[in-house]
Amino acid sequence: MNTRILTVSATHPAPALIHEAAHLIQRGELVAMPTETVYGLAGDALNPTAVQAIFAAKGRPSSDPLIVHVADFDQLHFIARDIPAQFSLLASTFWPGPLTIILPKHPLLDTRITAGRDTVAVRMPDHAVARALIQQSGCPLVAPSANLFSRPSPTTAAHVMDDLGGRIPLILDAGACRIGVESTIIDITAHPPTVLRHGGVPAEQLTTLLGDIVVRQRIIGTHEAAPAPGMLLKHYAPRTPLIVYRGATTHLYRAILTHPQDSTLWLCYDEDVVYAQTHHIPHMSLGSHHDSTTIARNLFAVLRTADHADTSLLVVAEPQGDGVAAAVRDRLFRASEGRVVVLSDT
Ligand code: TXA
Ligand code: MG
């Protein structure tokens, strides 16, 4: 299949381009679309052929459920029911935006979307192209991140092309995604509400709004059966092995120097660049270590570019801080398949 890329304005998408994409969606085909978090692979949530095609195009196991994307609250009636009380508070505060909310599933919603579960993940993206595509298609859109299974999520159309070129007919290219990591997922069918994935909305903001919430951090190995979705360890992974350094920074530079320089690439911060240059250590910066917003925006692109460099090992220090830094730490942990080295000052 020939994959076309259509360039579209991120803020004022031309109706003719959206119409063309929506026409494909209405025929049960798939379109990669930009959102404020990462690019999604979109299909009609109410068309079983499209739902099935999404799993096939990504090489995603059918046990991993999909997020349903809506453009307005009316579309929720097709998807969820018995909506818990916390929903309106969360949605009025964070929608449209990078928060996915787990709700009780509508009995008629395709069980393939939810991987047989009685809950469904829903989100209203904050991106003019995604919103216009949902509206013009006239249906909610299922959209997982538009990467091959277990690869880093795509934050540009070129990333989507690298993974899904030849597998889908169309990519809408609206430039790089603003946030760069996926949405935060909160399950409000659980008591207390449970954060299942760190992402664009910091967990602290959810605690401020709802009070008592739980953050589930349990992660399991690739070969164990997942008791709940989204807990697989190997995820977002570059092909080159990655080691994450955690904790005290005083020993970090010495630890970096222990790696052979001809085969190691250091994913560093702006503040480390002079040191890396002085010691001739190959490096790529994620941004200032004070600026987790920029680090999040650069993360997946840096992981993908690093993968193309001719090295056998990637090393990175975990970013400190709260907010979206928690999402970056989670993605690095998974990208490294848990290869975390704890540095201590003592
Ligand atoms: O930012 C995002 O959320 C992006 C953009 C495209 O919207 N989408 C995204 O989708 O990250 P995906 O499929 O790559 O990740 C969705 C996660 C998966 O880990 C899945 O297991 C989890 O959501 N999920 C979906 N339905 C669920 C459910 N009913 N209960 C628990 N987890 C669920
Ligand atoms: Mg994904």
C-alpha cells in the first residue's frame, strides 16, 4: 500500500484535507492523525473492520485495549454508561486535553476495543486536526499511538512513516506534537480512582482535584500474563539497549566515563554538553534538566534518532522533579526494560 502524507495546519486545518481523511475513515480505513500528545492511528470506533485493522497495522496483541477519542460529550452516549460522579469534574477541568478517563463500557460497544473488559478508555484530544477529523467523520475514533507495538510513540509524521509506511493509506502531518508523551490515564471505576499511566496531566493535579487517588506503578515482565492492560515492562523501547542512571548526580559523570566511548551514546541534558564535549563523549541533549516540558517533548524523537546512531549502548540520567517528569521517568524505565542503575553518594 502506498502511504500518502498530507501537510495540514495544526491550528486551522483546511476543510478539504480533513474531508479527504474523513472519507477514508468512513470507508473503514485508517488515518494517522496528530494530537497534542503523540500521533494516533485513527479508525471508526463503530466499525469492527477498522478496529481489527488497527491491531493488525500496529502488530498489537488483541489483549491490549484501545482509547476512544471523542470531539464532544454527546458521543459519550455510544461508548460509556453509568458514568461515575468524578467524571464531570475531571472532564470540565482537563478536556479537551491529555487525560484519558476509564469509564464503564456501553454494552453495545465492540468488545475488541476494550479487549473484553467491561470498562472503556475515553479521551477528548486538544488538537484542532484531531477534533476536526472526529467531527467530519461523524463517529468516535479509536486511536492508539501510531507506532509499531513496543516502539517509541511517534511525535512527528516522519516517525509514523518509519513505523507504518506501506501499512496505512494516509498520514496527516501537522508538525511535532506539543506535549510529546501520551495522555495520563485515570480509572474512575476503581475506588479510590487509580492512575494507570503517568502522562501529560501531572498526577498532583488529579490529587488536588479529587483528593484521594492511587498511582499504580506495578510493572511486569514481557513473558508474564498481564493482569491489567498497560503494565508491560518492554514498551517505548529503542532497538539499542538503554541504561538509566537514577539518584545522586555527583557520581554520574564518573559512571558515564566507565562506558567505552566508541560505542556509547549519552542522552544528556543541556547542562552536561560542555562536559561531554570536553571528554569527547558522543551525546545528544534532551533539553535543560530544569525544563521537564521540553524533555518530554524531545524524549521519543531523541530515542528514535539515537537508535539510528552507530552505537551499541544508550545511557541517560533520570530527570528529577514532578509534573510531566514522572511520565518521562516511566517511559525511560520501560524503554530500558528496567535496566536502572542506582547511584548513591555514600
Ligand atoms: O495520548 C494518548 O493517549 C495517545 C493519543 C494517540 O491519544 N494514545 C495512546 O494510546 O497512547 P495507546 O493505545 O498507545 O495506549 C493506551 C493505553 C494502553 O496501555 C491500554 O492498555 C490502556 O490505554 N487502556 C485502554 N483501555 C483500557 C481500559 N479499559 N482499562 C485499562 N487500560 C486501558
Ligand atoms: Mg502506545
